[in-house]
Amino acid sequence: MAWLKGLQFEIIHFDYPGSGTGKPLHPNQEFRKNQNAGAIIPDIIAARGKALTLFENKVWFSRGDIDNLLLLRNSGRYTEALDRLMQAQPNGCMPLIGTALSKEDANITRLLAVKDEIDFAIVVNPSGIAEVIFAPNGLFD
């Protein structure tokens, strides 16, 4: 979080582990079966400029987290929730999805394997120093 703030990102929502305090992004009305069914809660939602970033933030790689982010952005089922988030940001804002994980060789290998599916990947070493594995030019400059 401090790293993102240091890069002038606005933290819109943060889901503290196990707290349930994150921002649930609900499916569009036509896809809802009940109030919370299908809601996805990214661990971090942060914005800077025209970038709206949706993070999963874990110790170990989780394919399920990647699948949830892809569903959120690509399925068309969450356009209302994403539109509401993007309306609060500058015109032309685009959602970018990615993950931050502990810096372990196994995590880096798995992140590189999904490079064509997500927009960015970050690893954090035991001292708390973040390292960008991949990201669009300028995103984390």
C-alpha cells in the first residue's frame, strides 16, 4: 500500500485479509440471483491518471484469483460495477488487472505463465520492497 501511495496512486478500496471490508463488485442486475451471489472483491482497487488497477494481493499464486479478475473485466457481467468505479476517475480510464505476490521463484514462474492474461504482476521481497515483473509502460513509474 505504501508503495502504491508513494507512486501517487489513490487507494479506492482495500480488503484487509479476513475483514470483509473490501468493495464487492456485483454482477449486472440481469445476472444476479440474490444480493451477494457472484460478487467479486478485489484485494486492492487503486487509481492514478487514466489507470484503474484491480489487484489480488496474496502470498502465493492463485489461479482462482486470476480467473476472478478475468471474469470481472472480460465477461461483460460486471460492466455496471466497473462503470461506477470508472465514472469517479478521469475520462478514458481503463481497468487493468493484476496481482502482487511474495517474491518466490515459484510465484514468478507462474506469473510469467499468465503474462498474456493479466496486465501487471508485482512481487514483494521479505523486506517489503516491490518489484514489477511486468506492466504496461509507465503504469508503475
